[in-house]
Amino acid sequence: MLSMKSVDPVQLTLNSRFSFKCYKSIGCFTKCCSNIDILLTPYDIIRLKKKLGLSSGEFLDRHVLIEIDEKTSHPFVFLKMNEDAGRSCPFVSPEGCTIYSDRPANCRYYPLGQASLKKMDENINVAVTEEFYFFVKEEHCLGYKEDVEWTVKSWREDQGVDIYDDMNRGWKEILFRRNLPGCELDEKKQKAFYMACYDVDRFRRFVFESRFLETFDIDKALLDKISGDELELMKFGFEYTKYILGIEETLKKK
Ligand code: SF4
Ligand code: SF4
């Protein structure tokens, strides 16, 4: 997780400007890949497990640490760092990131961070989600001294991060329930959350090989979609989690 000391407390928009450049011969090359905690999102896990040729279960067993949020008891997963003196990332090499094309969203955003909040749109009287950005300024990072100009928008495009935000939107909606009173989860709900949001291969077996389809009334078109498309199955996992957690009646029993 980010150290709050490195977070610049200024809320940025897509049009905010900054100067930055990161390249192989810069003096701090890969210093940002040690001694950090990288929160993984459901879409990160799918990209990483494919890149590494693993099932989601194998990836989770080998590469993550689970943390339970104190307030909500939501399970979160973090990339497991090497047990060396600098807690280096298992995917860093002298040449840079060995999984660069599938690096997690937090690595793509760096040196920016992204957060979301729910607020009331008074014009339509509906709570809407607002995404905003901030700088992560760490002493070792020399990229800020370079003179290549970016806006937050052009940085996001360059780093290919839009798809990550789109794919994780349903998961982030679940996380907003931390503002609800009495939102602690029992162990059964916690396990269901973990499976449906992070362990997509196990979730597939749960949907298609257990009594799930005898219990829930799932539309044929949706069933076709989730049986043939892993990302659709992931999104369905978010809907199932919302149902289990009582956030929304996303499923109907038979
Ligand atoms: S510390 Fe900053 S400039 Fe250096 S490699 Fe990492 S992101 Fe690039
Ligand atoms: S995943 Fe890649 S970019 Fe991210 S910390 Fe590890 S080596 Fe660095």
C-alpha cells in the first residue's frame, strides 16, 4: 500500500499537468519496484495469471498475500514481494519489469494514484461515482525532474490504464459499502467475496459444476456470455458478490 507520506494531497483532474519521464538509463531505474505493497485488482489477477500461464488458484497461492480490511472485513490481495532485504518485486530484473505488458494497474498509474468517491449529483438527485487522481512523490523517483509534459489523461492513455478502470468498476462499487453501518462480513461471505472477485477459475467451477444453476434463475443469453468469456464471468462475479453481501438483488432464486 502507498505510504501516505508520499501522497501529494492535491486532487487532480484529467486535465491536470505534470512533467515526467521514466527510461532505462535513469539513475533510479527500478527503484520503485522494491519495498512497496501493490494492491491487486480482479482484472490485474486475470492479466497476470494468463501472462504467467497459471490458473487463478495457482497464481493466488504463489503470488499474493491476503489482508482483511479491519472495518469491513473485505478481503484484499497484495502482490507477495521477495523476502530479500529490499522486499523486491518478484517480477523486477536489471532490464526492468519482466511482465511489463501485463503489469498491475497501480504500476501503470505510477507516479500517479487513482481513487474514487461517491457523491450526490444534486441535478439528478442520484449518487454518482467520481474518480480522481493524485501524485505519488517518492524521494528516489527522479522522473519528476525530466521535462516531458503530460496531462493525467494523456498519461493514462500512454500507460493503457483505461481498460483496467473499466474492468474493475463493478468491484469498486462493492468496496463503497465500507460506508454502510454494520458492514462486517462473516467468514462465509468473506470466502464467497474472495472466490468471486479473485479466483475466477474456481468461481467458474462453482457456477457450472455445483448446484448454482439449480438455485438461481440465470438468463440463457447471460449464461452463454459467461461460459465463453472469462472477463464476462469476472463481471458476473461482482454481481454475485453484490447479491451475497446484500448490496443489490442482482440474482433471482428459482
Ligand atoms: S523511480 Fe520513477 S523514474 Fe525511476 S524507474 Fe521508477 S518510475 Fe521511473
Ligand atoms: S510488477 Fe513490474 S512494474 Fe510493478 S513493481 Fe513489479 S517489476 Fe515493477
